[in-house]
Amino acid sequence: MRITGETGRVTDVLLPRYGAGTLADVVPSLLAALGSAPSQAPPVFAFEPVRAAALLLIDGLGRELLTEYAADAPVLSAMADAGPLTVGFPSTTPISLTSLGTGMVPGAHGTLGLRFRVEGHLLDALGWSEGRSDLREKLAPERVQPEPTLFERGAAAGVEVVSVSPMEFRRSGLTRSGLRGGEYRGIAAPGDLAVEMLSALDGPGPRLVYGYHPDLDKLGHLYGPGSTAWRWQLRLLDHLVGMMIEQLPSGTVLAITGDHGMIEVTRAHDADDDERLTDGVALLGGDPRARYVYTHPGAEADVLATWRAVLGDDATVVSGDDAVERGWFGPVDPRMRDRVGDVVAAMHGGAVVIRPEAEPFLSTLPGQHGSLTSAEQLVPLLVAGRH
């Protein structure tokens, strides 16, 4: 979609296709293939009926990156693609994984940013913390996101549900919020990720297996998407997937998707060094590609005008109400509305808004994601099965 930005520049923006092909539609479609559809509505993706289904989420596997580096991933590139999917806004891991695990759009499940305001706290959804303070007791994840997950609903309907993910995430706030339910098998490396996912597919009855692979995203952040290190990781990942497909039990399907793509940073605005970007601001959340600006009472209009002027063609800057009306989050539950910034900035091109003092590590990373470009929004939905 091409829209005219606030400065008059025509900008490519890809709005999430909520209800018609996002991450929220994947698990309901797999449950339907197992004969345990969570709703009466027909599934968005028509998988063939199977005894067991596995879903591998590869963090950072963007559709455009996979296309550009197809030579490094011959197995993945040769798989049937039921996508591409859009991931939702902001296009970052906590939002995407919660949409995947709940089947809800961001505005409904309320995990609305890397850092977003909840009951006066600026919650970091990855660490479920504020600064060095663990918020898992003060802001219980099951209260921040109270709706049953698809894993819980599937298990209640008689599906054997298994999550295979790094052992350190077993009790994380994000797991408890958006991915709770079923059996959790903690793993240490890609080798036992594959082994545990394949073993969980064996056995009678309907079975749903979810696996999470974090390493491609890590190297994209550290070295940039398309860097030599990133491409080597993609090659290793592709080989792992090939071995998994060879060992799939009969009557099963393996679906593979990502939680976002990634861009290489080319231009940075420093919010910690530019007083214009902090004047009138009570809290600055989000991430470098999608900023939430929570303003002091009465300052919203001035902050909106200033951020538009400072960022210029590097961002679409709108009020929180406007972002909601434009459908960036899907329908927003009124209980979650306060979590959206008073001002929202979606970055264009390779631009970011960094905070070297408040976010020293995040601000140095050459690979980022979170906004509405196709490079960040589009992920594949790759499918392989064994009858």
C-alpha cells in the first residue's frame, strides 16, 4: 500500500492483513487439521487432515530475506509456501509470539510493543521487567494477557500439546502470557530442538508441537541481515530443516514461519541527545523502528507536531487514536487502549530512533525490525508433510 506521509512524501507501507493471513491464523488452522478447530469459522489456511502437526517458528525469518538469499537455503526455498503472512504491528517478537499463541490480533491480546505502558510501568515484554526490576509478580503475565491461549484450548479439547523452546524461557513472562499451556520441553541447542520436536510427534491421538529457533534473529541483530555470519546461520538452519523433513513420522505436517523480517539501519535519530524528542514526553517506549510516545497531560498535540517535524520523511508519525483508527493493531479492546502511545512513530527505510543512554545495547544493533515495511511485515508459511 502506498500512502502519502505527513510531510507529503509517498511512502510504501504494508498494513497487516488481520483475519486474512497473519500469524494469528496459523495455529487455529493447524488445530483444524487435527480435527480440533477452536472456532466455527473456516480456517484461513486449509491444511490437509493429519494425526500430528508441528510448527517451527524461526525468529527473524523474513519472506524477502529468504527470497534474496534463496541460494543459502535450498530446502526452505523449495518448500510449498502457503503465505506470505503479515505479522502485525509492531513487527517484533513479543507481539508476534503472543498473536501466534493466542490467535488474537495485537489490539485484542494487549501485548503491544517491545516496551509499552501497563498500569504506569514501562514493561519490557521480552524480560518482563522495568529496568532491572522483575515485574512478573507486580504485573502477572496471566493478568496482563488474561485470555486462554490456543495451547490451553487445544489441550482442553484433547490435543496433546508440546512446546519445545530454550530452557531459560520456561517461566518467562512472555511464555506465561502468550504461549502457556501443554507440556514444555526445554532445550539447549538446535540439535535437541529437532530431536524433541520429532519425538513429540510420535504417539496416538491428535498432537500439536510448537518449536522456537532464536539464532537467525540474534545474528541479524548483531551483524545485520544478509551479513556473512547471518548467511552461515541460514545455511545451518536449512540443513537442520532438511534433516527434520527426512525424519517426519507418517501422518504429520511440519509448518515453518517467522515472527518478523529485518532491515539494516542506515540512519539514526538520537532521542537521548535531542531535547526536541523528549520535551513533553513522560515515557518513551516501543523499539527503534516503532516508537510509543507517552506524553504529559496536555502535551500530545505539541509532541505530535515536533516528532513529525524532527523525523520528517523518516517516519509516519500519528496520534495513538489515529493509529487505532487506521487499523495498525486490529480491533483494540478498550481495556488495552491505554497501552498504545499517545503518539506512535512507524519508521521508514533504514531509519531508527535510538536511545543510547536508556537502551545502550539495543541502540548499537545494525539489524532492526518493528515497523510497517514489507521487509519487516512479510514472513513465509512453509509446509512439508508425510502421509
